[in-house]
Amino acid sequence: TKYFIGFTEQIGAEIESCIKECLLGEKPTSQKIKIPILGEVDLSKMSLPVLTLTIGALDGLNPCAMWILLFLIALLINTRSRKRMWLIGGTFILASGIVYYLILTAWLNLFLAISYVNLTRILIGVFALGVGAWQIKTFIGYRGVCPVTDGSSKLRDKIKNGLRVQAEKIAISPFTFAILGGVILLAFGVNLVEFFCSAGLPAIYTRILTLSQISTLSYYFYLLLYTFIFMLDDLIVFSLAVITLSRIGFTEKYNYWSTLIGGLLILALGILLIFKPELLMFAG
């Protein structure tokens, strides 16, 4: 016996699936997609935590999310002071995480506030298809750089130089409350750049989250988990740099393939959001 309490878009899909299963007298078939390198993924068995870990990790592995941290590490290493590295670098990573969490929260509340559920789902699905195609195009012409700050345009040069000047000032100045504020502003600026570089994944993830039948507290818990996974690569690279006093980063090959995997995953999620949203609905 199976019980359904209340009625939402997800519960409606579950009722329909249960009725079909009873009428046919058989269990629903698994829904599998093939992703290069990752292999075959059964979406019907993928839980919300697994999806959170997967998308969060892919979101964190892009040049936009890493380049300014590596630049800041290179400057701080010259001071040969682990205490200073922990203070400035740790503050930068913590502030970046808080800012990114607030961005995710804004996306979530936007989707929760909009009443046109099906329309926003389809729009985000179409948006995901565009972002996925763009990321695959980026993979084809991959150069291992952030597309927002790379190039010779005046706007890109202004953004890049502004962030670098701020990072240099922070690295060489005595640690004061003013410098602490500068680190927070730098983190805010970097997250804005990262937002324009990969806004697709946060928007797609938070839209999927709103399709799931979970409590309000669970929404924000999953956003916290996503943010932690997103920042984990930064934390690992920074910690190794402090311990060894040498710059450590991901290889070009690693970034190269993560760009492709991310693009394919976004495309797959876009298709599912439009045509099979029930596969992205998870119970709490």
C-alpha cells in the first residue's frame, strides 16, 4: 500500500507513475543516460544528494572560479608567512562561499515566488540547452581560461586588471579591518565574474530543487551542501599551497574534460526539465 499526502506537481507525477505500474503489473523501467567518461547514469536511482554533489563539483571546476585564487596564492607565497596566508586566503574563501550561498538563495527564492511553475521549468530547460551548447563550443576551442576575463576587449581588461590590483594591494598591505573589507569586496567581485561565466548550473540546480518535495529547511541545507562542494576544490588547493608554500593548481587536462562533462550534463538536465521533469523530482 502506498499513501500520498497533499498534492503538488511531484505528487501528481508519482500518482500517475503508481497507477501505470499497477495497470501494467510491472515496475517502471530505469531511466538511463550516457555521459562520456562518466559512463551510463541511471537517473531513476540518482538521489538529490548525489545530484547536488555532482553539479556542485562541476560548477567549482572552471577557470572563472579558480584563477583569482591562484593569483592571490602566488602573491601570498612571496610573503613566506603561513599565518598571513591563512588569514587572507581563509577570509577570501569564506567570504566567497557566503556570497555564492546568497546567490543560490536568491535563485531559489525567485523560483519559489514565481507561480508559473511549468513555464519557468520550460524556460530554464531552454536556457540549459543554450548554456550546455555554449559550454561544448567552449570545449571545442578550449584554452583553459575564463571566457569573461580572457581577451583583449576594454571591458575584460578593466575587470581583470581591477581584480588583480585589488589582490596585489591585499597581499602586500598589513592585515587590518580595511584589508579585511577589501578581501570581502574581492570575493564579491570574483563571484560576480563567476556568475556571468557559469550562471547556468546554479539556475538549473535551484530550479530542480524547487521541483522536489522537501521541507523549507532542506532547501537551504542542500544549498549549503552545494556551496561547500563548490568551494571544496578552492579549499584543497589553498590548504596545499599553505602547507607546501608552493602554488598548486589543477592540470589543463583536468579542466579540459570537466568543461565537456559539464556541458553534456547541462544539456541532459535541460532536456529532462522540458520533457521528463518527473525524473528530477526527489522526495524528502
